[in-house]
Amino acid sequence: MSSSILYIKPEEIDTVEKRGKHTVSVIGCGQIGVLHACLFAEAGFKVKCIDADQTIVNSIIRGKMPLLKHEIELKLKNYVKTGLLNATTEAKTAVSQSDVIAITIPVEIDEKKKANYSNLENICRHVGSGLHHGALVVVMSTVGIGVTQGFIKEVLENTSGFKVGADFGLAYSPIRLLNGQTLETLANQERIVAATDKNSLNAASTILGTFTKGCLRKTECVKTAEAVTLFEAIQQDVNVALANELALFCEKVGVDYLEAHKLAKIGAYPVLSLPTLVDGNIREDSYLLLEDSENLNFKLRVPAIAREINEEIVKHAVNLTKDALRNCGKTLRRARISLLGISQIPNMKSSPKKMVEELAKMLEARGAKVSVYDPYFSSDELGETQYHLKKNLSEALEGVDCILILTGHDQFKRLNLNKLKALMKMPAAIVDLEGIVEPDKVEKEGFIYRGLGRGVWTK
């Protein structure tokens, strides 16, 4: 641990050897946290991964993390083996030994769609109580507007007895996980670095610049940085909401939205998004901004409507399933339904879609027996979730009345319809929310087909 990182100059950490004198604590060992821990270690820093969950800490020490790509796991294991990286549940102790503290704890959205900052506030208390003079705190979590310079700053200052900008640094630098994120793509992403004082801004830019190859966009307006992060999420949410609304219209008017999407690419304004279940960060970050607007007594009309539309898609999926089963001469009650795919990203293990669990609960509430299959997950990796996970595709299909395709894995694109007929309880239904099977082929094989936005089914 060095004396002060707050006044660090680029030439003082321009080699791996020089960086090895400094320690970074990464708090929160989700995907963003572990990926950043690996980037810091790759740059030469000593890294401490901090998480309240002992199981996660043990996994990191073993170099095994369920949602990481294999090549990243290999690097993680090597960093642990060489002593560059370790993990602990003791936040205060680790922080007291660190020059840089990166906070990646996500803000939870509760059942009422409101932000719950209690975990983040608790972490800030631990950080403040262990913070030493000259350290730098970088908030990488997506937060509401004003939170960094509001309660985060207040808690850190009150518990440490220090002042931001003079005694320690405080910066905001969020990052959004992209589909198929690797260490290389994360390092190549442009990112915002924000701090209200020059010392914090320069220190954060210098530290993050040791592994960031993409452009670092600096600003002294932290609220603007917080806002633009939420605006990006809202824009994606609104785009998908429009696609979802048009998809529902296509079902009524007898048009295939996916065909329209293909044709739109040749036009002057190829801007149509694909309809889908919006999940993960986009959904949660949108609620952060909507709550901010409510607190100001200002209604964000378009984002609010977009959220309503996207939330309704889960209910629509239930209705599609109900309609498909009805045309099979069956009802939801006592129907056996298999949900195919829980990963947010096709063809890889990524955070499970929360809306899959919501969909399963809604179907079960109507009397259906629901199971789940995803080739990238085992039951051990899903912990305490409510999924009734099948071991393989054949087991997932055996005797079911309906399958719902929720993730576009290649394995599901290659479904053998003849094999499905032999395994499923015919007449059976296929409900495709990802647009990966062709309606006419499915119907030709004797199935009832329903798909999000694919208004060309005939049975």
C-alpha cells in the first residue's frame, strides 16, 4: 500500500512493476466486479475481491466463477495462484490495506419497482471505516442521479472523518456489460470518468487508464455522468417497447414482424429493434430513472409507457401459451410446459433472466407444471432459484405439452421437429419468443405455433 494515490502521476504507474506497489479492492463479485478485478491484476496491481457471500469468495479462490467464460476463469485461477489476486468477506480490513476501492455492488430494485440502496449504503459504511488518507474510491455501480455526490459521499465522509478531494478521492465510472463480454472488449469500451474535484478526476483517470484502451471521457459533472448512463438504458428500453408494440400489432394484422425487420434494413432508416423480454440492467436502470423523475414530481411519459409495455410481454407470453394449448385441445391447468433458455445472452452462460422466473410463476399460478432447461447451466449454479431444471434437452422435452423458447441458443435453433414429435405429448405447441424457428415448418410437422410478433400462424 502506497502513501497516497490521490495525487498519483501517470509516470508513477506506467509499468507493471510500479503498479505492483499498489493494492486495489473490488467490492462486489458479480460479472462486472470479477472482470474488473482481472483487468486490474492484468495491469499489475495487487487485487482484493470483496463479497459478503462466502460461497462466492470460495469460488474466486478456486478460480471458478459460474458466469465467466472459460478463458477468463483460467486467467482468474492464474492470478490467484501467483498471489496477484485474492478474495475475502472482510471489507473493512481489505479497504484499510488498499489504495483504490472499486465499488461494483448493483442497486437492487424491489417488488414495488423502487431502488433499494441499503446494500450500497452498508458497503459505503465499511469502506469509510477502513479508508486511509489519500485513497481513491471509484463507484462503478449504476446509480440514480445525485447518489454519488449525495449519500455515498456523505456516508464515506462521515464514517472516515475525511473530506473528498482533500483527504481521499471519489469518482464515478459506470460500465455496462455487453453481450459476450470478455476482458478485451471491456478494456476496449469507451467509458465515462466523473468527479467534482480535479484530484479525484485525475487520479481515477490515471488508474483506469492503465487498462482502458478505449476513450476515457472525463467530466466534472457527476450528475450528468449518472444521467447519461440511465438515458442509455431508457433509450434501449423505449426502442424495444416500440418493437414489442409493433410485434403485438403484427400478430393481429397477420404480418411477420421478423420479415418486416429484415426488409427495414434496406431502407433509409434501418432502426427497427427486435421484440423481446427486456431483462437485466436495462430493466433495472430504467426504474432508477423513473424513480428519480417521480421524486421530482415530473412524469417521464415515454419511458413510463415503455416500461409498462415491456412488463406486459411476460403476460402476453402466458396468453400465447394459453392460446396455443387451447388449439391443441388442452388447457394451462395441468399442462406440462418446458421453458428453454434462461441465459440473457445466446450461446453462453450469462446472468439468468429474472423474467423467466416471473413467467414460470405466472404459468404455475394457472395450474401448469413448469420445468426449465438451459445447456449452459446446472442446478448447482442456480442456487436458491425456483427453477425445476432438467439435465438435458431430451429430459426437458419428454412428455411436455408445450415448449417456450426464451433464449436463442444454437441448440434450440437446431431442434429436430421429428424428435420433438416423438418426445412431446402430441398434439403439442411451440411458443417462440426469440424468433428462431419458422412457423410454416413447425405447423407442417403437426405442431401448434405461436411466436412474438409472428402473425402468420394458421392454426
